[in-house]
Amino acid sequence: MDDHIPVTILSGSLGAGKTTLLNHLLSNAGDRTLAVLVNDMGAVNVDAELVAEGSELELDDGVAELSNGCICCELQDDLETAVVRLATERSFDHLLVESSGISEPAPVARLFTTESRVAARYTVDTLVTVVDTPAFLEAFAGEGVPERRGQADDRPLSDLLVEQVEVSNVVLLNKADLCNERELADAAELVRALQPDAETMPTTFAAIDPDRLLERGLFDASRVADLPGWKRALDATEDGHSHETHQHEGGGEHGHEDHQHEHFHPDEVYNISSFVYRQRRPFHPDRVADFLRSLPAEVVRAKGTAWLVDNEMRIAIAQAGPSVRATAQGPWIASLPEIERDMYRSNRPDLEWHDDHGDRRTELVFIGTDYDEAALRDALGETLVTDDEWNTDETTRSPEGPFPSEQGEETVIRTP
């Protein structure tokens, strides 16, 4: 890979300071020769000397521009063409890719790692996320609703912040001059909750030694899917050994080894913790929706799969700060016709299967700081269907709730 050109991908919300960082790196490159690709959904906010104006892809002194689209989705082909042309027509040591404020870093990184013309020329070096620290704290710990800067998008700001931080190797806590020491420490805690391995660096006007971002070799394509804190918490408890109490039909309770009470501590020093809630009894849709709407600010991330009574879809729950969304991933295997169900089970011998409920189960991870775990567990328990509700005929039960029932459908449970 010595002949491959290293790539640093810059991500961050609109107004966080990505362009300021880009200009700083270009101005302090030293002996390095840098090439740049800038993407924005609309007008590109970079000095005119660096990026040619207009919506067409152009090359100018080693700088390429992609506008009126997002490189993590609709401009993937244009991105491939642009970076291959750069490598063909220019000689440089390092490529900087500044993605738009609504881009997800992982799809951009994958373009450089899958077998393609791009991967033959480049290798991803580091994923850097620039955070507007005051807005970051407001999104997850403040009482107000964070506001967007520049062009709006229909996705909540907290969703974008989480996705950009969760896959990062380095997070710059920019606008540090607008924060006190306690706030900077709180921001570092939040980053560590979302991505335990990310290096956090406070910056003012994105001023940082280029050596701390370039030629770091921090990106590992094989670990992108495993980086988020919620994923680690879930994986760390797959072989858990703590005790869960189940309610069963008939009103009785008895112990069962299904790992409800696992607790995972990424780092006690930062006062961050997470726990996994597993349950073989479905939620009542209305009650669990109310629970999700009332999640305290101390819970910065919740993610997993929920089992809802009278809904044969696996419901994916994704909470990031004030935003909660639910997506119907597909039917539970146990709900399929017998022949199809048996085929799936034969192809997945490791699938955990319950004699009565099949693969139906709830598995949710909660990550945060200083939350009351016992209170959250008690509240979750109150959202489960009661014995009377579960034993009632389905045609008369008719639970409601804002959850999707068609595969691929998404609904908003709580929004900023």
C-alpha cells in the first residue's frame, strides 16, 4: 500500500468548522502537497482561490468541487470520477475530502476501501469529525432545541452528529473558546460514550497541528461496523452471566438466564455507562412510545430491536439525544409460514430460539451519563403487556401506537 495516496475524510455538522479546518491544513501543509475535494449540498463555502464556483465538477490547482448533492449517496459516481482524475492529473501526497454537513462518513470511506478504481489509488488514513461543541452539548445535554446553520435537512441534528461521531477516529471539539473546562469535559464524555476509541482534541477556529490529523493510519475498514459504543455494549454482553426476571403468563415470575441486567462500563473515569435490556415479553405500543418520548437527557444513545404486541415486524429503535425513530426491519422469523420459517432456521443454526416465542425478543442498549438505571428498568417493565392484555383475544386487544407495520417503513417517535 506504499504507493497508495492516504485520504483524510472530514465530517461534521453545518457550521462546525470543517472549511476553517480545511483552510488551516492547506495553509500549514509544510512539505506536504495536499489535494482537496469539497462537497456541499448547495453553494460551497470555501475561499474562491481554492474552489472554483459553479455546480459542475472542476479541477483547479488540485482542488475538486462536488456541489448540489451529497457524496455519501447520490454523488458517489461523481466522487469516484473526481478522485481518480485528481490522481491521474496531479501529483500530491495526501487527499483531503470535506463532506457536506449532512453526509455520513462511513459510505464515503467505503468507496475508498471496496475494490474499485478508487481503492486502487487511495487508502483511507483517518476519519475526522469536527464538532460545534456548544451545539453538541445543547443537542444532548441542554434543555433547548439545537438549531441548524445553513441549509436545512429533514433529519434531526442529533441523528447526524451521532452518525458522524460513532465512526470517527478523531473528534475535534471545535469552538472550545466558547466553552468552560466543565463543558469541554462533558463534551469529551459524550464523544466517549458514542465512540470509546476516538481521540478528542479541543480546538479554537479549528487550529491544530496537521501532524495530529494527517498520516495517522487510524482507520481500520474491518472495524467500522464495530466502532459505535452501543454495538460494543451489545457484543460485550452476548455471553452475559447476569440474571433476568421474566413475567410469564399466569402472573408468576421466575429467574431465567436471558441477560437483562448486563451492565457495561466503557470507562469509569468518564462516568459513562451502558446497559442492555433484553426481554421475551412484548411491549404495549402506546406505553413504550410514551417511555421513549420521556427518555431523560442523560441517555445520549439508545439502539436496538423491540418486540411489540400484535406487530409481526422487528422494530429497530434508534435514539440520539432528543430524536427517536422506529423502523420496521422485516418480519420475525417465527411469524413466517412453517416451511419458510424452517428454511430460515436451518440456514441459521446459531439463531437463539424460544420454544414459545421463537426469535421474538427485545434487545435495547442504553448509553449515557448519570442516569438512573433502576428507574429506567422499572419504567420499561411498566410498558410490557400485562398477563390480562396478553391473554385477551387479538381482535379485541387492538393496541395503538406510532410504530410502523410495513417492512422498510419509518416513523418518528420523538423529534427536537
